[in-house]
Amino acid sequence: MIVSIASGSVVIGQRYPLGIMPSGIVKVENGYGTYYVTLVKGDSELIVFDSSFKPVTIMDTVKNDGVNDIIYRDGKLYCFGFFSGRLVIIDASGYPGRWKKIDEIPTSSRLITGAFIDGRLGILSNESEFIVLETINRTILKRYKLPVTALTIAEDSSHFYVSLFYNYNTLDRSMETQKGLMVFDIDGQLSASLDIGKRPSYISIDGERLFLISYMEESLKVIDKATLKVIRTIELGRYPNYPVIQNGKLWISITGEDRVASIDLESYEATYYDLLGKGPIKTVPHGGMIYVLETITGTLEILDETGRFVETVKLEGYPVDIVFSGRDAAVLLQEDWKTGKNTGAMLTMRLN
């Protein structure tokens, strides 16, 4: 099947059914090759694909943990157990068929996600905690009670940055906490907290700057890491989502306005590209093209590097992630509309 509405073409490959609510795709590189791991949250399974996006194996060793997120670091997969409260560590250094669980570290908290600094794992929990775990000796070094539950964490070489998405109560339009960004050192000590606006969501780091998107305020704040001062505020539009830094630009899908914003990281100039599809959620440049996942129309819209429309690919599902491997690509569908069920799929394609 070839879908083409201008120059270029995309050849649709296989549609691999997944389980309930698959989330993002994690790239794993080891001595045996390159692999792509998808967490199927509803089933708490890990599905491993090879570099051409053919399924290799399914891991259900974390089935009872209710894993919410996974991180790959130094040959290991770290799985954050929401139901079990355990950090499950999988040795992913060999061929996927030989990957195995090597440790389980209990935390007594429902885990959401985390970030690494020098063997120390900063973890967010559903109990509004920030936890610092020393993974080598399996010791919890610090538990810090946050004002509200946090969903997003980022790190550099010396600090963890935690944004408090629930700092704004939409029912009574009040701030539950005036602080929206909290900065911790590697020991879990609070270094600073900032009044950064309503519902700060995504954090991106580039050199000495933080880029923080405020979902409710519909803006991007550029923050100097050394002083923690806001050096620029850029208005974005309704419901900005999933920023991607690539080639000196920050790409942001403006979901509520059906367009994409490209922010030059040197000049801070914002360029907007209008789309034909509805509900863009993630934008990824690749090979001189711009690929936009659209949730309402269930499409992949492709633009050239100047933002001109090239083609639309009908995905027939709700896309949440896209990855590339040479001329191959794969789109993760959280909902597969072809099946009519509450399950997802991995859709492969060849780019020409």
C-alpha cells in the first residue's frame, strides 16, 4: 500500500497488534545490535523489536508490577512498578531472548518515572514524593515530600529538575502551590524552587538552559540554569505537547490549534507550520522531512524542511510515538482503530 499526495511516498509494512495502552518506544543498543522496546502499560509487558521493527520477544517478567515507565542505561532496563512499588532491573546486555530480571528493589511507593545521575536514580512517586535511590547498594538516600504529585523529571550532571504539573487546580482556578519547578542535588536536597506558572509540564535541557512548557499558560519559558532566572518567555498557543530538540531547534506540537511550532535555540525566533490533519501531538524531524503525529484524524503528516506539505499517511489509530532506523520507521498506536478494541499496535513503514 502506497499513500502519496505530493512528491515522495511511504510504503506501509506490517501492523503488529499489541496489548492495552502501549506507551513510548525506548532504544536499546548493546553488543548484539539495536533494539526497540515498547512498554504495554495495561498488560505490564515489554515487547522487543529488532532494528527493522520485527518483533523479537515479549517479556512478561514484570506482569505483576504494573510498570508505568522504563529507562535504559548501561545495558540495563529500569522498570518503575506502579502497582508493586518496586524498581525492577533487567539485564539487557545480550540478545533479547536472554534478557532477564536481575533485581527488584522495593520502595513502598507507587512509582511513576525517574532520571539518572552517576548511579543515583531520582524517582517520582504517586504519593507526591521525590526519591533518590543508590542503585548499586540498593539504598534509598532521600525521600522528599512534594507539595503535589509530579509527572516529569529531567537531569543534567549535577541536578534533578522536577516540574509540578498539578500545581494548578482547574476546578476553582487556584494555585495549589505557587511553586512549579523544584531543583534537587544528587543527594536529594532541595536547591531551589521557582514560581513558574500554571501546570508546567515538559522539561527539555540544552547546554546551560532549561526549556519549560506551561500547559495552561500556553507558553515556553527559557531558564538560565546557573541563575534559575527566566530569560525569555515565548507564547505558543493552545495545548503545547511533547517538545523535541533536534538540529538546533525545539519542535512543539500545538495540539489545540492544529499546527507545529519550531523555536530556533539561538535567536528564539518562532516559526509556525499549519497542518491539514487534526490534533498534532508529537513532531520529529528526520532526513530532511518533518513528521507529525495527529491524534484526531489518526494520521502521519509529512512536511519538507521548509514546512511545505508533502503527504499524509492514514494510520487508522491514535499515534503516540515514532522512531526511525535507516529507511525504516515505526509508529506506535495507543489505540488501533482497525480492531475496534481498546488495544494498540506497532505500524511499520518504509520511507522513500
